[in-house]
Amino acid sequence: MTSTSRMVVRCDDCRTDWPEAQPRTRCACGGLLAIVHQPRFHGDALRAHFDDDRALGPLSAASGVWRFAEIVQPLSAPRAVSHPEGNTPLLHRDRLDRWSGVEGLRLKHEGHNPTGSFKDRGMTVAVTQAVRVGARAVACASTGNTSAALAAYAAQAGIPAIVFVPAGQVAMGKMAQALAYGAITLLVEGDFDACLRLVQEAGDELGIYLVNSINPFRLEGQKTIVLELLRQLDWQAPDWIVVPAGNLGNTAAFGKALAEARQWRLIDRLPKIAAVQAGGAAPFAAAFSRGFDRLVPVQAETLATAIRIGDPASYARGVRSIQETAGCVLAVTDAEILEAKAEIDAAGVGCEPASAASLAGVRALQLSGSIRPGERVAAVLTGHLLKDPGIVDRMHREDGMIPTPNRPEPVAASLDAIRRALHRRGVG
Ligand code: F0G
């Protein structure tokens, strides 16, 4: 088999095949493009390949994305634009078992990536592809994390990055990253959905390479959240994988990863995917409850700004992921998200608000009986606590946001005052 026969780029709608190394990120018919792989190995041989650091080479051995290059982008691995990324921990905390009611709950913490979110996994592949096709500039619309990741990887590649973000709606840590890494940062007077429409129009007109999650190479990178999770579980698939959902890139990528993993005999059964949305930004959950009749876009509103999205671009693929895995979609309130976040933070783990939707969802699914006793559950934490320091400040200073805020203590500069302050908090 020649190296070029190992993957093709195919339209979801009209099934046209496109050459792999070209700058188009949508089909001429408007359909989304997907990568179709033909790996050289299956089953035990493919698992063994992923474990063989010497054969993989230094870059793939160091990156939790490029380790899986054989089924991500086999042609680029040796020359990848990589920090490296991935290799995120799979955590367990008794406190969160108790709070969620799920024993042995595992948390895949994607906040441990180089720019603090799962977006690095997709971006290493998409920016590598941008270099491959000779892009002059790269662009995305973002609620913050995609822009932070793009800015970092484009800086590494030496390509100008342009990010379209909703003015006043991006958490401070993410904005700081886009600026610091040198992206041209456009504060658009509109929401994320408007940014996504604009970036596609601008991309077409100005010939800029787009790296939103409709870019098929982004999804290939994001598949590795699931592949790495399965490898950490010795390829024993859990019963549930629970993920926060906004634009549905991850939901789409997870479904693709699982379908391929079963097709190539990496696993012998499919976990259910549970996608969790914020109540004020839940068009996918609403469609699920109507039997996925159709997507009705909403004007999104939630404190979890990462998932403040009303018109998800990967809706059709998200539907397929839920249907193929017999999974479900649910919505949780902002209050439930903050309560879950406070628990994750207090367990010493920490995450940004959108990430906590997954734990809030685990608890809701346990309480409703969907997750049954003894089932094995993995929830994805998508972003780091420091992405959104503003919400932490509000949670612990404002009354009524969470039950027991941890207020900072003003104290006079004397040992006596410190003694009294600590005594009030039960220390000394
Ligand atoms: N969690 C976090 C922390 C995110 O940043 C995002 C998406 C999601 C969950 C939802 O993932 O869109 O694949 O369903 N953030 C995008 C961005 C939209 O621009 O950073 P999804």
C-alpha cells in the first residue's frame, strides 16, 4: 500500500473525494468534509503500534495526539507543529464519587494541555495541515479556547492568526492568551454564532485557511481525547463518556473515534455518549427531546461562556454520535454548573465553568436512573480553572452564587489579627 492511499477527504453529503493536501475545508456542495482512514493494522497489532515508542519516533512518543497518527493524519507526524499536547491525566476523587453518586467516576482533565484546553489536540493537526497546504494566514471564530490554541500553534508555525471573538463574552484567561501569543484579535459586536458566520465569509473571500471544528483535521485531533482515554483504561471501554457540548465538535469527534475504534477492533463495544449543554444554550438537548426532528437555533445565554452557542455547526454529526452510541443529550442549569464547579475546585482538581457541565450531567443522569449502579463512567473536563478567573472571584465574593463561598479575609498586619482570623475559620 502506498502512503497516499492511507486516507482520503470525503464529503458527508455528496460523497465526493477531495485530495488531502488542499486548502478547502468544505465541499463544493457546501457539505462538511470528513477524513476516511485505511490504517495498516487492526486489533492487537494497532494497539501494539500505539505502544511502541521506538517505532513511533520522538514526536509521536511525546504527543498524546501524534501517538495516534496512524488514524489521525498519518502523512504529517514527523513534521507536526506540536508543543507537544495531550497525555492528560485520568483522575479519580472520592469526594466527586460521593457528590455525583457514581462510584469510580473518572475525570479526563483536558485542562492539562499546553494552552489549558482540549482545543490543542485539534489545533496541532489543523495548523500542521495549514503548513502542509501552504496557508498564508489561519483564522477561527471562538468563545475563547479555540482562539487561545490557534494563537499558540500559529505562533509556533510562524503563520499569522486571526481570531473572531464575541466582544465582552470571552473569559479573561483566554483573551490574555490570544493577545500574548500575537493573534490579530477581532472583538466582533455579535455573539459566537455571528462570529462563525463571518469567519466563513471572510475565509472564502480572503483565501484564509479556516480552523474551526468544521475543519476535518480539527476533529481528527480531538478524537484522541477518546483514544487516549481508552488506552488509559487498557482498551476496556467504559459504559458512559460524558462531555460538555456547545458547537458539537467534540460530540462529533467522539462518535467518529468510537465508531472507528470498534471497526478496527480496538474495543469490542461502544460506550454511550452523553452530551451536556447549559440550559440557556441547549438547542441540541431540545432537539434530542423531540426525537431529533430538527435543529431550532436559540439566542444563547449562560455563565459558561465557552458553550454560549445557539446554532451548533456540527449538529448533524452530533446527532449521529448520539444515535450510533445509543447515548443521550441533557441540559443542566447555570446553578447546577456552578455547584459542580465548586465541588471540582474544592477537590483540588479545578476547571472552567463549561467543563463542570459534565459532572453536573453525571449527577443528573445518576439521579434519573439513566446511569445504573456499577456502570463505569468517564467525564471530560474540557478546560483549566485559570481560563476564567473572573467567575471564581464572583463565586467566592458574591452572595447566593454557590452555597458556601470561600471569601478572602482582609486582615491587619499583626500576628494577633492573624491569630483571631484563623481562629474564626477553625484553625488554631
Ligand atoms: N468546553 C470548553 C472549555 C470549550 O471551550 C468548548 C468549546 C466546549 C466545552 C464545547 O465543545 O464546541 O466541541 O461542543 N469552545 C469553542 C471555542 C466553541 O471557541 O473555544 P464543542
